[in-house]
Amino acid sequence: MTASIRTEGLGIRFVFDRQRRVLTPVMARTRRHQVEAWGLEDVTLTIKAGEGVALLGPSGSGKTSLLRAFAGVLIPDAGHLEVHGRIASLLSVEAGLLGVLTGRENSLLLGVLAGASRRESCEALDDVRARSGLGESFERPVHSYSEGMRARLGYAAVDQWGPEILLLDEVHEALDHEFRAVVEARAHEILRAGGIVVAAGHDHDLLRRLCERALLLKNGRVLADGPFDEVQETYLGERVAG
């Protein structure tokens, strides 16, 4: 199936307690005092095979919520979302990694969560170790890793299974220069094969190299959608005006 992402009127709602902590749906039913806010509201867009799309906007604009919705981490509270294609997502340095487990053990777990059998995941461990470039650290607990090492491990583990859609949320900015080049090269490879790359971050030079198209988000809504340079100009103009 050809990779694609489509939303129509997509909305993601968050419920907070008095301390502004996000409540799960179960917890929300037990709390009398709560505040609701829409992290995304009325988002309609289509991303086709072969497209690289950058998400621009200030902190809190909805970029991470949109990526998490694409990844299936957040379930829409309104509208419609369709995602076709195998997904690899790096939405935070910590995502999916357990500090008490070694790099090898985390890689095995992430492989199974990605849909591989335990045997397949075990057979892939040497490749994941090589991709990550962690050497002997692959056998050490992840809580001893630096932020960059965790990002390396997370990326190597999810990339092992041939993603058709790559979602990046600032994690690539935690990588060292050498490994960032590896991720960038892989993203271009996915695009050439007809896949999709959606990336958010503040390194606009990197985003421009990955993405010809950009979306500008503000307060959970899409303000602009078009060629990267045009949307970036609109974003920078919004920042000056604001």
C-alpha cells in the first residue's frame, strides 16, 4: 500500500487538573475540577507518497500533538485520521526506552512492539548495534547513556524494520553531527522510495534539506501550508509581529 496521511477536521483534546497536569480519560472521569484545552483543532490536510513535510511554529503550537496523532499515540477526539504505511517515530529521546534495561534489551523490546516476532527481533540485534554505533555501550543500562546515545539507540531500533513513514520531533537535534548525517541520509532514502518524512524542530536548515513543504501551526491550527521557504517567511513574520 502506498504511504499516505490524511486528516479531516482533526481535533485532539487535553484535560488538565488544578495543577495543569494532563489527565488520562479514566482519571478525568474521577476528577471534579478540570480544565479542557484543544491541542489540535480542525486540522485538514493530505500528505502523499514521496513528500517531506516540516512542521513549523512556536512551542505549544501543536507540532508534537500532530506527530503523536500520526504515530497513533494520541487518539482523535474529533474529525478523521487515516495513516497508511509502516511508521518509525522518534518523538522524544526517552520514548519507548526503559532505563533499567540495556541497549540490547531495549532493542529486543522495541522490535517486538514494532510487530516483529521475538526470534526476528533477536536476529536483528547485531544490526541494531552496528546501526547505533554504540559499541560496548549497547550492553550497558540505558540510564547510563547520554541524550545523544539514547537518540542513537532509539533511531537504530525503529529504523531496522523498513519504515515507509518517518516521524521526527526535535530528537534528531539531540544527535551528534555524524549520526545526524546518517538520519538525514536515511530520510532522503525513504523519500526516494516513495515514503513520507514529517519532521518538527528549530533547525530550519536541516528541515529545509529534508522537506520541500511546510505547515505552520499556531494554537493547534494550521495557519499556512505550502513550499518551505514561503511558510518559513510567514512564520518569521508572525514572530516579528508577535
